[in-house]
Amino acid sequence: MKDSIVSWISLDSIVYWIGIIASIITIGAFIFKLFIKKPRPHPPSNPFDNLSKIREKEIRRIARQILTGQSSAIIGAFEQEKTDILNVLDNPKLYGNKADSLIFSNNVDVSSLETSCDQAQFWKQVLKPLQAEIEKQQNEKQQKHFFSRLFSRRKISALSKAYKDCQDNKFDDIFLQRLFKQLNQNKQQFVLLIDRFDLLLHRKNLKQSQFFGNLRTMASPSHNSLNLVITLNISLRQFHQESEALNLGGSPYLNFMDDSQMTLGVLSETEIDKLLQQSQRKLNNDDCRFIKDMAGGHPYLLKIATTILWDAEDNESAKKEFAKRVKGLLNNIIQFWPESTCEAFLSVVLQKRDVSSFIEELEELEEQGFIVKENDVWQVRPSVFSSLLADKAAQKCG
């Protein structure tokens, strides 16, 4: 009898504690669901989001030029597109076994420089990656084997001394040239990536013949230790014209880039269709036609048009929203164009027949994909630009 009571009590206790544990588990699961947020699925990506991937062909071309010691100029109207290209150029995978000999200075945006920035401040900022590389070499030197240190002492200390001389002499031209000469002896290249290069003409302390002349000297193919990769809102021809007053009678400062400049034009119909097919959201024929008509083949505008279409209730409201978004962008683009380019573009907007005085400007606008010749008549591309600029064109060209 006593044994049965003990067994009953033990069984009862087990059932009791199982109930308690089950209750705790149930309450814990409820709290977990209540307070622990489930990871949200990523929204479908825009097929035109990755502008640097879309411009992969152009990026590889610039990478080849860097490997051969050439400087490059990237011409285009859409800032984000050019900046994205610069941001991926310091990827070591682009340069194979020569990557270790390249020192990149990226994120040099002229628009972020102080308006009072002078030559010493400019070079102090852009040479920071070189300073970091010198410090890295010095640290590695301390860890190397004795004989290895003896072998590398002269190369490392010479570069360190050349940089210190630059600092001590406020980055004077002579000492800068000695620094890059030393880099050349070390078989290293300094790749200077500068965004919005043409804005240097609006920095009074840098808009100097001495500054541009020295930059040209150090980046010339004969030196082979400084590679310039720059983006501009205007063509090199237009930059030559705007900087001509600084160098009367001399050769244009950037004429050594004339053969290596690259203009970002529009995508082909085939390229656009291929990207649209990669959309994670289903796009019907009307959607695809809308996107292509609105953007005119410009990757950045294709990105905007696709995003707006996804969020809009219908194509008509999407068209209004696209015009609203692009109007400010277009006005900003025109603001940086030379007057002759602006006049040429606005003349096409108004369908003026006689544009014979703008031959070079029209060729450059066509190359960038802003106009196209159909039935021997220039047309604005994309057509939405015409309606956005009609009033401005009338005021300017009337």
C-alpha cells in the first residue's frame, strides 16, 4: 500500500512538472513571435540599379588604360553613373598580378573641396593613400628578415623621404615631381580618381596655370607614375576652350587624354531588353515600352522610370511623376554645359532648322544620347525633354 502511494505521488509530480514545462515553452514561443521580428524579404531589385555593372565594358577599358599608364577622361551628364564607375576602379581583381603596384586615391570629389582650397591642401588630401602605403611599408620592414630589410631599405626610405620633403615644402611643384619620379623608380603607379574635374575651373586658387601645368607634366606618359582618371560634365574640347586663357599660346592642358576620353552614351535596344528581362517584377509589353520611351536609353533614366512605374497606380500617373523628377535633373545638367552647347540643344528643342553653327556641339550631344538625327532632322532624346524645356528654349532662343 505504501509503495503504491509513493508511485502515485511520483507519477503525479511528473505530470505536474511536465505541465509546467509545457506552459513555459508555450509562453516563450508566444513572446518570441511577439517581440522577435522575422527578417523581411528583400524588395525586388531594379534591373538598372547596378550602374557600374551596366557599364562593365567601359570600366574594363579604363582598367586596361591604367595598366598601360594612360590617363582617362569620362564624359557624361549623369553624376551618379560616373561616380559609380570611379568607385569600382580600385578593385584589385581588375588588374591581376599588377594590382600590388597600384595605389589608388578615390573619393576625390571637387565639389566637396573648400572654395579656398589651394595646391598644398589639394595634394595633402589626395596623397593620403600614398602616405598610408608608405607607413604600411615601414611597418612591414620592421617585421622582415634582416637580409630582406637590407635589400629593401633604400627603396622604402627614399619614397618616405620624398613624401616628407613634399610635406615640408607645402607640396611645391619640384618636390611633387621628385616624389612621382621616385614612385616610377619603385615601379609603382599612383592612380588619382577625380570626380567633377571641370569644377576645378571654379576654384580660384586652383584655377592657375602652374597647377594645371604641373598636373599635366606629372601625368604625361613619359613619367608613367601618375595616372589621372577624371569625370567631367563637359567634353575635353570644351574644357580646352574654358581653360585656354590660362595657357595662351600653349597646348591644352589635357590634350594627352584626347585619344583616351570615353563618352557615356545610351544603351542599345538589345541591351535594354536584356536588362528588362532580368526584372524580378513582371513587366508587360506596355510597361517595357513606357520605360524605354521615357528614358531614351540612358541607364540612369531607365532606373528612375522603372522605379516610378512600380510605385505608380498607372502609366499616366507614372509619366507625370517621371517628368516631375527629371525636370530638376535636366535643369541641373544644362547649368553646367557651356553656353554654345546649351544653345545648340535648345535650338533642337524648338526644332530650329538652321543649326549649322553648332556642328561640334551637336556631335557631342548625339554621342551622349541627348539628340538623334531622324529623316535628316535633329530630335531630342528622350522626347519628354522637349516638353520640359519648351519654355526655357523659347526664352533663350526666341
